[in-house]
Amino acid sequence: MKYIIVGYGGVELPIIFDEIIDHFDMVKGSVDDVISAGFVKFYPGKTFEVDCYGKSVTLKKQSRGEVDSQIILRQMVKDY
């Protein structure tokens, strides 16, 4: 999976989507405040883990690794 972290109203929010879609195409024309982008892997189990890594060539943004992983994990826990 791919992901983008965007700034919205002072909060950092994740967008997660399929690898077939380019990072740029996912946000073009709709988001100005892209903070980071890359790839994400999910490891479900007793303790759900998220691993963010890499970069977006089309957006010229890097993953922030553990910082982005925690944002995605926090959003997932909040939604369930």
C-alpha cells in the first residue's frame, strides 16, 4: 500500500491507497499541504504494527518512518 500524510487544519492526517495509483494522482488539485509520502505495510496480530518507509518520486516527499507509522496507527485505533 501507499500513503500520504497531509496537513489539514493543523492536524496531520493519513491517506492510504493501492500501489497502482501514483502518489501525485491521488492528491493532484485537491491537497496543497503534503507533509510526507511513501509506502506502508501492516502487520496484524496481538499488537498491530505499521511500517512506513520509502519515498514518493512524483511528489518528491520522503517517508518519516516511525512518525508516519504512529500517525497511521493512531488513526486506525481511533476509527475502531
